[in-house]
Amino acid sequence: MTTSIAVPDISVPRYKAPQVATTPVTEVIPSEPVSGNRAWPGQYQHIVLNTRTGQLYFHESDEHRTPWNPAWKSFTDVPDEIRSRWHPGALFLPGDNHALFKPVPAILYWVIDSGVDELPYLDVDAANEILAAAAPFAQELLDNLYDVEGDLDWSAASWIAGRNLNRGLSRHRDPLPQDADIYRDVADYADVIARYPEIYQPELTTLSLEEIADHAETIVRFLGCNEHWHPQVLETFGCPDRTGYVCFTPAGVRAWYRAAALYGGPLPGKPFSVWDAEHGRLASGEITATTSDDELTTWAAKEEERAAREGFRLLDVREAAIRHRDGLRAQAWERGQAVRKLIETLQDQLRPLIAERASLINDAIGWGRGDSEIAAQVGVTRQAVHQARQRLTEQIDDLT
């Protein structure tokens, strides 16, 4: 008999998005390249969106107007200040669905498909026109982002808005409705898990928010791809390409599991890093380099109990304890090398004194002093003095 695990009933918070504000275009740069640069300037006109402030503006790369420095052997040699003029942020690529597992960049930009017969390089009026046309899609993108504790994540609607903005910048200028068949290749993970609860991975809700991101990447990459990754989701979601292969990428996976971890239980989740900052538990000294895995498990359970009494469910507590213990072990291991070097230094410093003491012992033996009094005077054992006496006797015997 299979026991099903209930999927948390959560609503992933949306981004309290700023209002998109456009910056009027007042001038454009010439399209003619400078001497020594490539003959065709390429698609150098862009639309840029600051996802944190809502600022939307027209941008032009001046790469074709910048003389190439012979000292630049490759693009990586170009100074950052110059490169930032050419590429103002993270390029939005409408076909790169793997970007859905990455945090939403602070600065996004789109390439305008200008410089062709159907869409010549934009002058001031044309640039303002295309900027105004892009603004509603930029607002739709921002309004539909997920926001879990300040971490912005894509939703299907926000990703489709970005793709529509891109289509509006093409020479064809053909944005499509959100429910167009071509956009069925992206769906919100919340909708997918509501239809197929068997894809729920409850173990992810016990991880740190950072670790959830790593696992979310795997889900975004592989959900539905083969028999190990719930191919049944493609019965409802996905869009066939021209070869019949069904393309599908879930959006908002990271946001969903982070929300489930923080808000999906009877008690609100709290990352252990926050708990430790408040209570200083790792600094208490209860965990040492010699603490065993079983002892860490017991310690973590006690911390979870302490947090529950204060009304919280701790995330990542045992993993944090392991990292702390392993860090202490790494420090101790490094200390071993430092101790060895210190001992070697001290031994070098002591070697002349030890030789002097051995000479003094031999002299005292020759004076007729007893083993016990010599041992007490120079700080060695009586047996050590006795052995020195025997060696002197053997040396004298060898000479006679």
C-alpha cells in the first residue's frame, strides 16, 4: 500500500512590483562604424529594464564607434567600463528556458532587431515609439514575478511577457496572447503540482533556501524528460516542436519550494542561519571537532524542539551543524601543520642548549657528583645521567 504525502496548500507571494517608468529618448548615435572597426555595426540598439526600480530605457552599444585597441587580444581584455557600455545587463533570450532556474537579474536587456530593410536603425521618434510599446510587457513581466523573502523568481506569465516584449522588438513586431499554443512550453510549477501531486518532493522543504535553489535547477532541467522524471506531466503541459518533440519547462520551482519551506507547515519555517544569529547556538561550544554524526542528529533534534517552543520550524539545522563540525575539523587539521612547524622551530632553538646540558652532565660526572644530584640540578632523570655515565665509561674503555 502506497502512502501519499499531502502537498502543502500554499500561495507563492508575488512581487510588489514598481511602476514601469520610461526615459524619453532625445538622441541616437550614428550607425556608421569608426575606421578600423567592422563594416556592419550589427544590432546595437536595445531596450533595458531595471527589475528593481521599474526603469525602462533605450540603450545603444557604442562598440562599433569604439576604436579597437591593439592591446586587446580578445573580448575579455576589454576594460569592464567599456564592456558595460556594450552589454548593459543580462540578455533576455526567449528560447533559453533554462534561465528559469536562475534568479531574475536586476538588469535585463533585449536586442532590437534593427538595421534591416524591414526595421532600419531607429531614430529618436522610432525609439520612443518602440519604447512605449514595450512598457506594457515590461509591467506585465514585473507584476507576475514571484517574490519569496526578497528572492525574485520567474512565473510563466512573466517569462511569456518577456518573450512578447522580444517579439515586439523584432522586424515582424508580432506579440502573441499569453495563451498562444507556442507558449504552452512553459507552465507554473504550482499548476503542474496541483495536477500531478506525485511530483512533490517533501524533502526539499527541510533544506536551506540556498540548497533548495540547487535542487530546483534539477527539476527545471529534467521534469518530464524521461521515465524517471514524471513524463505524465507532458500529457497536460508542453508544446510539440516541428519534429514532434514536446518542449516543456516549469517556472517558479525555486519560489514554490521556498514558499513551501517557509509557509507550508503548521509552524512558519525559519532558516537556521537566522535562528543562530538570534541565539548564537553554534558559538556555544556544544559542537566540537570530535562530535559524531549521531550526536549531531541529537543536537539538531533538540534545536528543533527549542524552535518549536518559540513557534518556528527550523530549516537546514542538521546540515548546518555538520558544516560547523566539519569546519572545526578543517581548522584542527590545519592547526596540526602549524604545530609541527612550531615544534621544528623550537627544536632548532633547543638543540644548542641540549648539547650544552649534555656537556655539563659529563663534566659533573668527572667531578665526582652523584647521579641523583646531577639529575636534579640540570632537570633530567637519574636514569639519563646513569646512561651518560655508562657512555663515558665505554669511551674510556675503548681508549685503553
